[in-house]
Amino acid sequence: MSEIKVRIGQQSAIKVKSTTTGVAGGSLSGLSDTDVSAVTNGSVLVYDANTDQWVATNTLTPGNSKNLDINGGSF
């Protein structure tokens, strides 16, 4: 893998080297905090605080409340 070069001030020097650990590539199913057992086309990952996991779902607001607030930030 190539090195990332950063120039700070007047000196050219390598400040950050890219490194890899483990096997290149991977999948979401390999993550310990991600449940993709029910993944289907169009699924998104939604965090479930009860299980401390990201869950693949097609329903953004599970349960009875059906409330969803989306904050897109300030521009």
C-alpha cells in the first residue's frame, strides 16, 4: 500500500504512514456488533441500544411509536 504524504509548513516530510492489519477487505457480518441475519434488498443499519448492535432492517422505526427525527445538520 502506498504511503500518505503530508506537507506541513515549509518542510516536506512523511507525517502519517498508512498501515493495514489483518486481512484486506471484509464484510459487515464479520463485525461483532452488527446483526445482518435478516438483511434483504433495501436494508439499512439501525442501532438498537437494547442489544448494543447495529441491525439490518427495512423498518426505520420499530415498535409502536413510529416516530423518526432526522437532523441533517446546519448549513
